[in-house]
Amino acid sequence: MKVGIAMMSHETNTFSPVITDLARFSGGRSEPLRGELAISTYTGTASCLGGFIKVATEQGVDIEHGIAAGAPPSGPVENETFEYMCDAIVSLAGRVDALLLDLHGAMATKSYQDGEGELLSRIRAARPDLPVCVSLDMHANVTEKMINNCSVLTGYHTYPHIDMDATAERGAKVFFDMLAGKCNPVMHWENAPMLPHVMRQGTDDFPNNALQQHAIALEQSDCLAVSLFTGFPHADIQDAGLSCVVITDGDAQAAAQHTGELLDFAWAERHKFVYQPEALPDSMARAQASTEAPGEGPVIILDHYDNTASGGTMDTTEVLAAVLDAGLDDVAVFGFFDPDVVEQMIATGVGNEVTVELGGKLPMPALAKQSKPLTLTGEVKLISNGKFKARVAMSRGLTINMGRAAVLSVGGVDIAVISRHIEPYDPECFRALGMEPTQRKFLMLKSRIHYRVGFMPIAKEIVECAGVGVCTSDYDQLTFEHVRRPIFPLDNPGSNAERVAYAAD
Ligand SMILES: [Zn+2]
């Protein structure tokens, strides 16, 4: 038996102005990885591809690795880029007996709201009987089109996502059992009319921790796989939001019943998925006061409206400006995406003084509130090729490429300036640039939840700061045009009975 493996992964923030072209899917190379190089790169890593490769290898099947295309979150995918990736995967589907796909589930393109559903339906049209197994991110906005065009589908149980490989393995084991005639997977999917705020989706927190534990308990009893997707609200598509997929062994009624149990629970706790931002001056006062609190380690200043891994431009300046205005000392900042400033600093040279116009470069047409460049004079402290080996879950085992990078030192504030978007969730991003994060009084991070993987264990205090950016947690700053209405909390559909009524519509 020959099994195809491929990845097409992108979380699309439809409010983001950041361009999503083939270069963004290519990891700094001329095109996405394929073939043996993809297998050797991902084997043994904590990624979904790592999980698929492991199970397929254990099964002793022949593996053909097609395209491995993953891009950091950003705006809608360019049409020609989507077609390139679809063609590669549909072509692979024509050469194999079964297919394992690492998809995200919240990809929107310039032409299709549901990128994954479109890909899967094209595969089904080309090879109607081909068994297809799909792994998705917990932020997937799952659609009926995805479910109707695959055999097995699983999603993460953790956010931060530390079970990517386990998610792929879980799905692949059910899939290979199905191929061997040992089980008959029946899938049920439903969504609830709710858009949980990303800042309230972490699995350290209630209610998502309880939802995921319930899903895992069902997997340990009578279900083959249970996936609760919190969804990605910044992909403004018809089916954005929370949904659930339950797979049982031939029992459609039980699958529907368990899906309903999970959605009922999520709906009953929907108010706990609402995030209340704090005014920036109040957050800065709290950050200053936190240094006096007992305990070791840095205070984290979280610039969560501009998280590149939710589609942020990674260049808004308002939180950094507040840090500088407050006169905070011993701060390490990660980071600012500003390739022009990096080149200017490289031209200036290490140890020399430079004046730059940092950040605020990319207009954000979806927002009324724009950022602006910050004029800063400081010393070029370090220049780097921007590559480091990830040591924490999610990317563990992979080399991260932040592009050419430099550190700008302005008084007691050291700012990482980079040329490729990466989210700071691994403390190695600082160490690669000569900064030891555990020794700082403050770390300013452009992240939302994923920083918790590497930084929560070393932090004394976390201060969430509302800056400016396209991953704002204040829904009032966004204009939703495509998501089904009514939906909570944009509207208040009311009782649980009404939730069920909406689902029936
Ligand atoms: Zn995610």
C-alpha cells in the first residue's frame, strides 16, 4: 500500500493586511519542501507531519511525501498560491491508495472562505473512493464540506498546542484500523453559534480545559476520536466559531448525542469565553507594581493585540511606546517585524548608534485605529542570521528562521527586530539574540496564549496589554460581514434551547 502525506496549513485572519503568498509557505526557501527532504525534516518532530510519518512508518506502508506547505498566520491566501498547493495535493492523491493531510481548518483564500473544504472536495472529485485522514488545529472553523469529504478528522486537545503529533497519531491509528477493516468510523459534526475570544481559549483555563477533558474521557470510553474546536473568530467566514466532531465505531446516534453534550456544555459556559480588555495605562501601572511582588523571574508584558501567530503585523508600536514612556528598565522585547530597520542596523554595524523609524509601517484597513512608526535612537547591540533550534513543544526539533535579525538597545530596553514573522513562545528566540530571558526584569512579548509554553514556567507575573492590531480581542473594533448571525457575543441568541434551534436551522 502506498500512502501520501502532505501539509497545507494556514490560519487566515481575514482582517490582516499581511500578504499570504507562496514565499510565506516556503519557510525562507524558494518553494515548500517535498519528498525525502520533507520526511527527513519532519521525522521525529512534535508536528502533525511528525505524527503521521511515525504511524505510517510503523504500519510498514510505502510513503510518498507531497508538499509540506505551512505559513505563519496572515491575510487571505493569494489565489495562485492556493491553486499551486491544491494542484500538488490533488496530483499526489492520484498516485496513492490513501492520504494523510495536515491542514489547519481556518484557511480562507481570496476566492474561498473555506480553503480546506475546497481542497478536500477537489480530492473527492478526482478520487471519489480515496480514504483521506485529516488533522486540524484547535482553531479550525470546521465546515460540513470538510466533514463530507474525508474519512477521519481529528483536532488538538491543547492550547498552547503541545499535542500536534499526538493528534495526528490519534487520527492515523483510527484511519489505518479502518483500512484494515477493524473499525467503521462514523463522524458527526455540529457547531454552536458562538465566537470564543482567543484570549479565553487556553486549556489552562476553564471552560476549555473541562471541554477537552470531557472529549478525552469519551475517547477513553466509547468513541474513536472526539475533537472540540474553539475556532478562530478572526477568520470572518460563515462557519467561524466553536464546533465539535465526534467519531464512533458505526454508531451515528451516539456520535450525535456526544456532540450535543459538548456543545451544550460550551454554550452554558459561553460567558466565560468572553474577554474583557484592560486599559493600557492601567496595565502599565500593574506591570510596574509587579516588580515589587514576591517571586522570581521576569514580569511579562503581553502585547496581545499584535500576535503574528494570529495574523498580526508584528509591528504595532503602542505597547512599546508605553513601556518607554513609563521608563521601565531591564526590558527585553520580542519582537518587531521590520526588515528595513534590520538592514539599516546591519549597515550601521554593531556598537554604533542609529536612529530608526521602527514599526507602524503596514496600514490595517480593517481597523479604525492605526499604529504609527516610533522614532528611536539607540545602539546596535547584535546582528544575527536569525536561526535557532526550537526546544519546546509545537516546533520542538525544527529550526526556526526569523530571517536576518538585530537587537536595538534603547536605554534599558533591548528590542529584537526581525525579517520573518515568528511568535515568541520559545525562550530560545531571545537566547539566539544574546538575551537571557530568565535574567530580565521585564519581557515584552507579542503573543496571546502560545507564549505560555515556554515563558509561563519562568515568569513571575503576566500583564495582558491592549495595544493596537488586527488580532484585537475587542470585537467592537472589527466589522464582521460573513459569519452566520446571530452569534454570541456579537449578538445574544439567549437560551440553550435557542442554541439547538439555531443549529437545526
Ligand atoms: Zn491554533
